[in-house]
Amino acid sequence: MSRIATCFAQLKQQNKKALIPFFTAGDPAPALTVPMMHAMVAAGADIIELGVPFSDPMADGPTIQRSSERALANHVGLKDILAMVKQFRQDNSATPVVLMGYANPIEAMGYEKFATQAQAAGVDGVLTVDYPPEECTAFLECLTKHDLDPIFLLAPTSVNARVAAVARAARGFVYYVSLKGVTGSANLDLTAVQARLAELRQQISLPLGVGFGIRDGAMAKAMSQFADAVVIGSRIVQEIENASPETVVARVESLVKSIRTAMDS
């Protein structure tokens, strides 16, 4: 059983839902990425979603776009991020790590080299925004060979054929985008999300995580009533953006802890 599957199985036994914080590797500084990951785990994160910075993102709103720009200005690339995960694994062998990003850096490295090095570093899952399941067969085969879970996005606009394709190809969990638009968007309709998740569960047996637009503990708690996992990204990245290098890790830890506490209350 993969680390991601084990994590969800353990949470189910405890009647808890997964908290998955996101931030961009290398933001605000490369040396702070691994301490930030450990702080998130200490605060109650169940899975870490680590963003791979990219110059031309299509799903990220302004807040996460700026975090990618800062990370790229720090010269952080895919190889550096795999080294960060490897360093994290020296002290944490249990918490799943998912890389979230775009196809270009993986294409540049090559499927086999990426999958081999990601497995060796201790990566558990890969979410590539612009790899729909029907167009990445070779990549999926490579991930499967190296025990990496391919994670896919579904949206309110996803048609039944796409849902079926994701149901066949995905491992670990499926990430449901809670609204139309980019990360950090507002106007989240909880009733609509709940209804859509019920529909998706008719075709998908994997846990369903929900992200985009979740900004505080109250919203995370509400979402966790019907989602298997809550993903929070823009709010955390905003905290990183507004903090000093000396206080950023502590501030992020405090924020994640407040969300965990709200979800468990």
C-alpha cells in the first residue's frame, strides 16, 4: 500500500479528514522549504503538496503565480525540489509528499529520469495540471512502474467521459476543483460542491480532496463534512508572502494548526 493510501486508511479509522497544505518549493527561500514542510506536519498536515514553480501556469491565481516567480528568481528547479524531498525524508518517512506542477519541467527532464529520481527521493504522488489522463499514457506507465501515484484534477465542468478516464487512471486521491476559475478565487458554493462530490463517488472509489477557494478553518471544517481531504494553497502562500524570513515558518505553522484544530472540532 502506498503512503497516500495508508494515510487515508489511517484517517478513516480515526474518523478524520486529510489536511493537505500547498506551498511552492523555494518560496520564500530554498533553505526554508524543508523546515516549512516539517512545521506543517507538526501543525497537523497529513499530506504535503509541494508546488513546482513554472513560468506560465494556467490554473494558478495571482498569489501562487507570484510565489512561482519568487521561487524561479531563487533559481529553484525540479532537480532542486527532488533534493529537498530527499532531505525531508531523512527525518520523516511517513508523511506523503505530492508534487504539483506542469508538464514542461517533467518533459525537459524526461519521464524515466524524473520518475526514477522522484521515487528515489521519496515522492509519493504527482499532479500535473496539463496532463489529462487520455493524453499521457506513457507518463502514466512510467509513474506506475516507479510506484508513484498519478493524481488528477476534476472540475465542475468535467464531463462524464473525463470523470471515467480519471477513475481508471488515478491513484492515491482525486483533486476536485471546487469552483470555476483559478486558485484563490472566491464565491465557493458548498452546496454545489457537496452535490457534485456525491455524483463523482458513483464513478470514483478513491478519496476525493477539494481545493481552490478554501481560506480559513471554518470553511475547511465545512468542506471536511463531505470531502475526504481539504487542500489549502493560496491562503498559505499569502501568509508566506506577507511574513519576514525570520517569522515565516512559525506563521505558517500557526495557520495550519488553526485549520487542523477547526477541522477536528
